[in-house]
Amino acid sequence: MTVFRGYIKVIKSNRLMICFYLAIFFAFSILFQTTAKSADTEMYQMRGVRIGVINNDDGALAEALVRYLSGIHQITELDDEISVLQEKLYYRAADYIVRIPEDFYEKCISEGKELEVTMIPGSYTGIYVDQQINSFLNNAAVYQKAGFTEEETADAMKNRENVRVELADDKSVAGDNKDYIYYFRYMPYLYLAVFGFVLGDILWSFQKKELNRRMMASPVPLRRQKLEGMLCMSLFGVGIWVLLILGAAVCYGKSWTGSANVGYYILNTLALLFCTLSVAFLAGTISPNRDALTGIVNILSLGMCFLGGTFVSLDVMSGSIKKISQFLPVYWYEKANDILTDFSVMTETARNQVFQAVGIQIVFGAAFFCLAVTAARYKQTEG
Amino acid sequence: MIKTVDHAGAEGLVHIENLVKRYGSFVALDHLNLDVKEGEIFGLLGPNGSGKTTAINCMLALLKYDKGMIRIFGQEMAPDNYQVKKDMGIVLQNVAVFDELTVYENIDYFCGLYVKNKIRRKELVDEAIRFVGLEEHRKMRPRKLSGGLLRRLNIACGIAHRPKLIFMDEPTVAVDPQSRNRILEGIMELNRQGSTIIYTSHYMEEVEQICTRIAIMDHGRCIASGTKEQLTGMIKTGEKITIEGVALDEEQLRKIRGLPHVFQADYENGILRLQCTEAKHNLVRVLHCLEEQEIHFGRVFSEQPTLNDVFLHITGTQLRD
Ligand SMILES: Nc1ncnc2c1ncn2[C@@H]1O[C@H](COP(=O)(O)OP(=O)(O)O)[C@@H](O)[C@H]1O
Ligand SMILES: [Mg+2]
């Protein structure tokens, strides 16, 4: 286990840098958490968009949507007549018009058809309303998939709204809210950045050209050297993971440890850990020098987090971006995370969706791992 | 082209036959043949770019080659021949140590790749530290060491496990004279303790000083090999004699030119330069001749031929960098 011990020593001698990175990224995470939270809050507090609603459906969900919108905006019910609508828009009596079709639940939730809206071209506020409606529809779709009927979905949406409104209003009660959802949401960034930099750096110590030659000329088989290295780095990763989980337990106490989903959170973060370790391993292997490594890690961590729903919530992301995002493991982590946020008590379908997301992360991790191993082999035979 | 000497006898510790290595269309090793016997300090001498490092890397199985065969300890060398690797030590051209580890930890790490036993390893590491004279720097990080000390650490990392066969690729490049001497003496000491050493350098003086046998390389080929005496014996020049402050007329110069073993004599500005073939008492004979004719002379120099002369003779270019 000489190589293993070597890694341990190198990690130890890098402890200051590791603490430094941890501190920085913790700080970043907290910063992002607070800004994201206040941005979310602002969204709920934003009033004043005049929305015209044409309600051709009398179902419970349509009612829930109107209620949801009226909680945020000024709502006018309109008749479904083109001339009226044009007039309203023209005279700015409404900034935004939603047409709820007949059989709203079937069409828009079950079949996923888009809701027809009209807005003043280039309207900035309209985008917010778009996001809010999308968010409503997405969430309703989750309940629908989980086997809820229209009435149950509508109820669930009403409750959700209450929770959110409370959350927005009630900033003073720190202990008893779901702040930890932000902590977990930002974890991919912390993982990617810390593992990318630290593990990449350590990998680099062992891959300096001449040093690598000395190791390759030794009687310890190359595969064994690699395995010992990976073992050590994985242990290091688990160590950081434990630290973060303990961090959550300490910061959020009972509200997290006592919640029904703790187990799923742990499962999801472990899958993410595996995945990020593989990514870090790959980054450290393919980068030709330390500077390149810094660049690659930055692109990977920031890119994945922006597209994967860490910095921008998946709720508000457009469909086409989401299609791309599905090829990023972070997306699946955040997806599972969102489900955990939305379902205080798991339903069968929700649970399956979480498991699916976790499974996909693991598959991603395995793929990155294989890529890294292949890259390492290629690098060795090259020179 | 001068053919090499003494290939009689059994196969040596390291045996290379017709080794060819190409980088693309560039031929770095061109049918290289070498045979290193047990107990030798075998020198690979050649100018920069002559293929020394390439040859070493092939021997260490770090580099794939196109043709030929390498046997070490009588076994075919291969990347997974750990039996052979166990008894080898390497000191490469560039320093290869961990910046994060101290002097002691570095040596311990590399020694640990060969020696599992903790107690034995501690002995070996301590010994290696004494051997290169880094006792006072045990706890230092490599970054704090001067160039010469760093080289010594590099050597200690390669030899701590007391290998039977040591490869050293230009271990004295860019080293101050004091460290250099210490390193050269160390290499001879390792050899006395029983290690066979393959040593590459482009410094003729070093190779002359420590190597028991030498192969001169140029353009990826071994152009001559043998002991220093054998090599210098291959060329016509035995001894170069320079005499300053002499006044000679044509007749006297003719007489000197007529001396046995003198094959060239140039006289210019009161300086006489003679080149003699290998023979005993060349200098005495020349001075005696001057004395007989009552010719006064100033300072006298006599030089033995160097490997540079050999290289010059074979390739027509200087060995110097
Ligand atoms: N990786 C490589 N790719 C292409 N050419 C190389 C490579 N390594 C060495 N060479 C060339 O091979 C020749 C021999 O190099 P080398 O063995 O390092 O010489 P030495 O060690 O005697 O200075 C040089 O001309 C060098 O430019
Ligand atoms: Mg070289």
C-alpha cells in the first residue's frame, strides 16, 4: 500500500489548500443560497401584472391556477372574444392573457399540451408570468404522474402555495423552515469545485512526467498503483461527504434529520459523490497541465451547475434547455432534489422517479469512470 | 568506421541487439547493440540528441520500440516483467520527486515501491540519506533545496533499495562542481558495493573518470565501444606534445619530423606542436633530440588523447556541447 500511503501524505500536505477550497465554496454556496432565496421570494412578492384570464374550463385545477395567479397578480376574467382581447392589450388594460381550454387537466397536464397565452410583445414582466405558469403546470404534472386525481392535484397545489407564501413571509423563524433545500441544491457546485480542484491537483502530483516514469519502472504494477490511488481519493471524497452531511445535520437540525426524506437525501448525495469523483478523476487525467485543469474544472463545475438546475431552478428553465440538461448528471441530482422538496411524504411514483434519477447519476458516474481509465491508459502508452 | 571490440564471452547483465526506435520518420535509435557486464560502470557517451535517453527508456520498458531485443538479467524486458524491475534502480535526467513530501518521505516512498518491510526500509532510507549527504535536510521540502542537493535527493530516491542494476541518465547536468564530484564518487562507491551501473553523459571528462567501459553514441548508433584505452588506441594519435619558446630552422624541424613515432609536426610563432603515435617515451625522445642540437625551449606540455579525439576522428565533428 505504498502508493495509497503516498496519496494520503500528499493529501495531508495539501490540507491547508483543501480547507481553503472548502471554506471558499462553503461561502459561495451560502451566498448563492441567500441570493437564490431572496430571488425566489421576490418572485412571489411581485404584484401588479395585469392578467386577463379566459376560463373555458370549470374544473378544480383551472380554479387552482386562477387562485394561484391571483395570489400574485391582478386578475380580470375575460370573455373569449378576439376583439375584446385585442382591445384590452392595445389599451394596456391587460399585460398578459391566459386562455384556459376546456378539459384543462387532460389537455395540459395529462397530455402535456402548452397553455395558450398572449402578451405584449417583448414584455419583460410577461416572462415572469410565463415562468410562474410553467412552474405551476410542471408541479401539477408531477402530482398527476404520481397518481393524483384532478381534485387531489388541485388541493395539493393549493397547499403548496400556502407553504410557499408562508416561506416567503416568515423569514424570521429560521429553525423550522426548509432552508436545507438550498443547501442540498448547491451541493453539486461544492462537490464539483472542491473535488475538481483538490483531487485534480493531487492526481497531478502523481502524474508529473518524470515521476510517473519512476513509478512505471517500479515493480508495483500500474493497475495496482491506480487502484490504490483511487481508493484513497474515494475515501477522501467520502470524508468530505460525511462532513457535508454532518454540516446539514448541524445547520438544520431536526427539520432535516427528522424529515421523512433523509434517507433519500443521503442516497442522492452519495450518487452525486460517485459521479463527481469520476468527473474529477477524468478532469485530472485529461488535462495536460495544472492551468488547463483549473480551466476544465471551472467550465465543468459552473457549466453543469448552470445547466443542471443548481443556480437556476429547474422549474423556471425552458424546455429546450432542459432537453440538453438531461445529459448532465447534475440535472438528475437536482431533479431528485426537487421531488424531495415537493413531496414531504413520498408516493410510489415519486419514489420511483427519485430512484431513476439516482440510477442515472450512477450510470453517468460509471461512464465517466470508464472514460477516465481509458484516457489514463492512452496517456501511458503515448510516450 | 571502426568496429567495436570484445564481444567474446557470455551475455552480459544487459544485452541489446539491433534496437530500432523511430519517432515518426525520425530514427532515434538505429540498430543499437550493447552488452553490459556485471560489475561495470558502463558509460553511454554522446552529444545531445544522440539517443541516450531514448535507449535508457527502452531498456526500462517505458518506451515501445520498433525492432530489436532487450534482455536484462537474461530475461526479456517487458513492462510487466516485475521480477526484473525489482532489481533495477533509476535516476532520470530530470528530477522526479514529490514537492509535497519531505526529503525523508520522498526516499521512503520510492523505496517502499520495492521494499515492503518497514524496519528494513527505515535502515535503507537512512543509509541512502547518509550516502548522498542530506542528513541535515531530512525534513525539508524539495523546493527549499538547491539544484545540487535536489539532484542528490533524486539519486537517493533511485538507489535506496540497493538495486543490482542502476540506470543513471545524465545525473550531473546543471550541477555545481562540488556536488558533481560528490555524485561521481558516490557512483563509484555504489559500484564497489556491487551495483552494475549504466551511466549516460555528454561530458567526456566524467565518463573518462568513472566508467570502466564506454560506448560512444552518435545519431542513434553505437560508433565505438571499449575501455578508454581501447578507444583511444583505435586512433592514430597517441600523445600530443606542445613545446613553447623554441627557435627552429628548417633543418632542425626536418630532423624532429624524422623522429620515430612522430607523424605530424607543426611549427609556428615559436611553438612546436607534435602528434605522436602510441609508443613509450615519446616525450623523452623529443626532448633528447632538442638537447642534442642544443636548442633551448620553454614550457612543455604533453597530452594523452581524449575521447573527444576519438569522436572527432570517427565523426569529423567535436563532441563538445
Ligand atoms: N517524444 C519524441 N518525439 C520526437 N522526437 C523525439 C522524442 N524524444 C526524443 N526525440 C528525438 O530523438 C533524438 C534522441 O533524443 P534523446 O534520446 O533524448 O537524446 P539524448 O538523451 O542523447 O540527448 C533527439 O533528436 C530528439 O529530438
Ligand atoms: Mg538525454
